[in-house]
Amino acid sequence: MRPVAFDMPWSKIVQSSHGIIIIRTDDCLNCIELEAQLENHDMGVPLLWINRKDAKEIFQQFPIFSAAVDVLPFAGIFSHGECIKTVRAATIKRLEDAL
């Protein structure tokens, strides 16, 4: 089960004061590990996992975010409609530091 904090679609997370969108793939072992860790860890902000193959719409809206995706899991920290930070090879610590 993928955590979707506060049950928000990605567009709502992007518009929130702070939110995290994490790009993953089904065969990414680091993604699976982070996902399992986050099931028991509250980041305190809305969080959404998006499979890379399903991220076309958000990538079109935020081309800088899509251009930066290279090492998965890859996270974008969004605030009030802007991607304010990106986190390569995301871990809980790296996400917390970015917030």
C-alpha cells in the first residue's frame, strides 16, 4: 500500500504550504525500502508516491522537476505551486533535511 497522506491528489500537494511527491518504479529496491519505512514514519506534510510511468502530467507541468529525476527514489518538495527542492536517492533523513 502506498501512503497518501491526507488522501490528496498531486495537484493539491503541489499547492499546499509544503508537500512531498516521490517518483518511484516497481523494480526500484530503494523505493520499496523507503516506502516501507515511511509507512511507520509521519513526515508531517502531505506525501504522495507516483510511478514514473504515470508521472507524465506532473512532469509536463514542472519540467525542471522532470529534468532532475535521475536517482530513484526521487522526491520533489513543493510549496504553493512551486517545486522548491529536489531530493535524489531519497531517504527519510534527506527528506526531513529538505523540509
